[in-house]
Amino acid sequence: MLRPKTSVSLAVVRLLNRLGLLAATFVTLSIPVAYGVFSVRGARKALELETAQAARGLEQIVINRPELWNYEVLRIQELIDKPGLAGGPQDRVIRTAEGQHLVHTAFRAPWPNLRHTLPIHDSGRVVGYVEARHSIRPAALQTLLVALGSALVGWGLFIIFRLLPVRALGQALTELSDERRKIAATLRAIPDGVIAADGDGAVIFLNPAAELALGCPSDRAAGRLLAEVYPVHRPEASPPGAHAGRAELHLEGEPARVFEERYSSLPAEWSGRAGQVIVFRDITTQMKVDAELLRVRQIESLGVLAGGIAHDFNNYLSAILGNISMAKQDLGPESRAADRLSEAMKATDRARALSLKLLTFAKGGDPARRVVDLTPLVREATEFATHGTSVQFSCDHQPDLWNAEVDDGLLSQVVHNLVINAIQAMQGQGHIHIRIENLRVEEDEILHLQPGRYLRVAIRDSGPGIPESILSRIFEPYFTTKAAGNGLGLASCFNIMKAHGGYITAETEPGSGATFVLYVPATDKALERPSAPALPPPPQEQGRVLVMEDDLVLQEIAAEMLERSGFTAYTCSDGENAIKAYARALKAGAPFHAVIMDLTIMGGMGGREAAAHILALDPRASLIVSSGYSVDPVMARPGDFGFKAVLPKPYGLTDLTKVLDAVFHGA
């Protein structure tokens, strides 16, 4: 990943300080040097002019007396003693051509000085020389003063430059550097991938999340084309001006992943031409979770509908089964019509089994849990399902398996359904292998499972496998590939496992069979020891029975079946009337020996609430719960709610008498 340079601001401040120092030094030196140069140049020019005037004066003397000019000492002395252009004494010397000094002024120019010599001509012949000297000490002193002033000005400007703009710029650069560090830390921390490319499509930046998602470090990605580093396919072209979309990433040797993208242009100042920044998030798992949640919600919605249908269906079956059972009793066993009625009762039993499937699918049941060893349960259900087929099975397990607290009947139904499906997929011949092992699930390790201990049951067949196109739908209710199937088997398995706090998954490899995996919650509880069967008590006399039922047809049928069995039947339509009837009977000294209570009463008090009131009046009351919704918690654990027995709908005369006999004998 490309990281911001934290020393940029300090480097810029140092550079600006150096530039300020250079400027101060330039001002300090350039002004006095220029002043000194111009002063010396002016002094030299004046010296040359003065020397030229003196030479012309001497040449005039030579012209007047060419042979004896060197004897005109007084006139020459007077000439060279004249002050210069700037006034003041001058340092001048007259020499002959042979180098003899003729005249010299009394004044001597102090050091440092300038010297200028000109020849004295007579008819083109050099007869002597005039030499002049001019001191530049005053100019040097003035230049020094100018240098001091320039130094003060230059360093003053440097101090002002450093205190004001450089410091402000340094502060701004420091803040910019801090912001870049914050942005870099943010980009390192966010879980979304960030990738930036310049106007030529070359990658210039990857954050750690992008490196991890793409499997490419930033140093290897820098400079490469975006299409090479980020080889995505966008199934749907984004409309012009769009800033978001979805893309599929295909990396060699890895399954396709779906990214949710957001785009933004990269400012042109960075790269000459506008580039782009892509922020992407892997939503592959989220899409699977959303699809799974949608499927669960669909199953739950259909489950509510199926449960309601099954409840009403069971009420109707109760009326049918009750009438058939009494009609069969009236006809006698040798009647031909009795055979017809027996077949009708068998059909009713099949309808009752279908209703139970609907109810199990609706809620998965409310498991009547007990602690079991899972291995014999799974083996027994598998043996029962494979009996009479050519399918072989093997079952192995991890040593020291944990126990499970489950409804063994419901879990056996799950294993039975899965094995039956495997047998049908293998067309009655093949091999089924079952493996049971302990499993600890960590947080977010397996979808829909809470952290904890589980038993993992893997059921693998040697069939053709499940087509990938339908794998995601196999747990949907009413989805089936079988001509005679109803599509409730796997949906019921799903709901049963969910009701247990577990889960079920399916895996497949085309041509290599399918594997269904059950995750069953484990328990620390020890196995329950089976109790010795109790001897049945002696039979008792029949008694008075109260039937609470809101369906008038079922009221009449239940009352008639009770009277045929020797009981005295009383009926009521809701919980309030049942409580009043029981209180009156109790007060009259003739309490009911049993009360059959419908669990659900439309628009009135149901059996669960009414039972609590009756038990408050008489803790010894023998209450029997009856419902067409057999997977209700009360039906699964009647003792927890004060009931002595369960009479699931639909029921016939035989079912009714068996339950009452069990209640009276167990009283």
C-alpha cells in the first residue's frame, strides 16, 4: 500500500528556511558589493579625467619649451598641485621618459588607493609620464556602512519571513500531514477494499482490505493495469453517471465472488488526467445469508398456513373417524359394510399421517426432549428405512460421543426421511455411510448456529448427487422432483432441526453422491435409565366426563362415543363454561372424573388457561388435552401444564377409550 510521507512538511519548511537564508545573504552581500563597485568605478573615472587634464597641461609646457621643459619645475609643481574634480589635495608624480622623478606633490594618497599613469607627448614622442593616485578609503568606509545596513535589512526580512509565512506554511503542512496519516489509518482499518487508478488505468493505491481480497500486495499492484489487478465482470452495465453497482470477481482456482462497488473520480491534479477510485465490499456471504433468511421466512409463512389447515383438517377428520368407528360398532364385524368402513378408517389414518406431516412442517414440532445416545437412534432409524432394499449402510462414530437432548421420535423421522431420499436417489441399490462426531462451533463459524457443542451427523450416499441448479431449493416446502412426492419431507426435516436449535445442510458433487449434515445440540446430562413398567391397577367403574369443545358436531360425536363406552357425558363450548360446570359439580359433591379440553377455542378461553383455573379449584382434577394441532408445546409436554394425558385429533372410539382407561387406571 502506498503510504503518505510523514516528513514532507518538515522538508518543505527546511527548504523554505534555506531559501530565506539565501535571500538574506544575497541582500546582505549584493548591495554593499554593488555600492563598492560603483564607488570604485566612479573614483577611477574621476582619476582618469584628472590625470588626462594634468597630462594636457604638461604637454602645453613641453610644446612651449621642448628642450627645457623639465626645467620648468615651478610651473609643473603649480600644475600638479591644483585640486582635483572633487576638491582636496592630490597625489601626483611627474617622471621623465628615463624614469627620473621631476616633481611630486607633498600629499600622499593613503591605502587603499587607485593609480593611473598617462604619457606626456611631444610631437608624437614620449618625453615623460604623469602618474596620479586616488585613495578609496572613504569609499571603503562607506561601503562597510552600507554592508552593515544591508545586513540589518536582509536578516530582518529573514526573521519576518520565518516568523510569518514560513511558520504558517509549516503549520499548514503539518496539519496536512496529520490529515494524510488519519486518512491512511482509516483506509487501513476499514473492511471495504479501496483501489485507485490514474488516468491511464494504472493502479496507484491498494488498501490492506483490497490486498487481502485480491491476493495482490500493493507493491506488486502499483503500476499495473487496473483490469489485471481487479479482473471483475459486471453482468449489468451501469447507467451513465452511476456511482454504484455490482461486479463478479473471478480469480483462478477460487469460486466467483460478488462485490458491491462504489465509484468516484480521482482529481485530475494527481495524475494529469482524471482517474478513478473504486470502493468494493464482498457481499457473497451476505447474499447467501439473505437468500437463506428469505427461504426461512417463506417456510415460516407457509408453515403458519399449513398449521391452520392441518388444525381444521383434523377437526373434520375427528368427526369422520368418530362416526365411522361408531357405525362400524353398530354393524358388527361380519357385515360387508363393516369392511368398507375399515377401509375408510385406514384412509382416515393415512389422512391423519399427512396432517401430522403438515403440522411437523409448520413448526417442526415442540420436541418432547430426553437425553439419548445418538448412535443407536441413528442406526435404528437407518436399519428400518433400508429394510427390504439392496442398499447397504455403515455407521461409525467418534469415541466418547457427547449425549444429545432431543425428541427421539422427531429426530428418527429426520434420519428416516434422509435415508429414504438416498435410497430413492440410488434407485434401491448402493451404499450409505453415516459418520457421527463431536463438534465445537465458534462464533460466526457456521451460519444459523449459535456457538457451543454439537453432534455432527453426516449422511452420505453413492447416488448421482443433487444438480447444482436445485440445491438451494431442496428445503423449500412443496418443492419436489418426484412424480409422487409432496415436497414436505426435507422441509419437515429443516423445521425439526430448527426446533431443536440445530441445523441441516446439503452438499453435493455431481456424480459422487450427496451428503446431508445434521448439527444436533449436545448436552452434559447423563442418559436416563428406563424405569420398570408398572403393573396395571385393577379396572375401575366408569365415571362422569366433561367435554369442552367449540365444534358442536365434535361435541355430539364425543358425547355419543363416551356414552357407548359407559361414561356419563357432559358438554360445554369454552373454558369459562367448563370452569363453571366443574365448580358446580364439585360443590354438589359429584365431581367429574375426567375433563377432555380442546386446546384452542376460537374467540374464547382455551384449554390451557381453563386448566389452570380448574386445578386451582381441584388440584386432583384429571384433565385431558385434545387438539388437532399436535405439535403445540402443551401436546408435547402435557404434564408441565397440569394435564394427565393427550388425546390428539382426529380420534375414534378406540382412541378415546384407551386414553380414558389410561387416565383412570393411572389415577
